[in-house]
Amino acid sequence: MTIAPRPVIPRQGQTDIGVKKVVIEQPARNRVDLDSPEVRRMIEDAPDGINRKRGRPAGRKLVSISTQISEDMITRLGVLCDQVGQTRASLIRIFIQEGLERHARGKE
């Protein structure tokens, strides 16, 4: 049994004639003062920076509620969701909002 010789794979800048010198010119870079106020502010305001805030943006505070609903109501709600292209949660919020508005108008 004979073992085949290992193939020679040319490296970057190497040719079959010999080795070619490769010079990569890089453009001159401006020096940046990493302690300057502008750079610090940019780093702090970056999405993954120092002042990163977790969760949803401030403003609307939502509270979760739990309730029990019959399977028939869930099925009817699901059909309506498919018709109007909304999620169940958004439709339930809309129904609650409309009910509260109707109730407030009825008391006036």
C-alpha cells in the first residue's frame, strides 16, 4: 500500500514560481481621543452602551390581567381575529376600551 504525498496548497502571495511579496497599503487614520465628550456620549448612547435601558421604553405602563373565558367565546374571538387581522390580546383591549367609553357616555 502506498500513501499519496500531501498536496501543496499555495499560501496568500505565493505563486508556483516562488514567493511574491504582498504589500497592503492602509489609508492614514485620524487619531481619535477616546476620552473626548463626543466619543463618550456616542458610546453611552449606543444600543449596547453603558446607559443601556432594558425592557420597553418609558411611557405606557401596561398591567397584565388574567381571566377565564369559555371555549365558545375563545373560538368566536379567534374567528373574528382572523377576519380583521388582529391578535386576540389587541381585540380584547379594543373591546374593553369601547365598553368603558360607552359606559362613560351612558353616565353623562
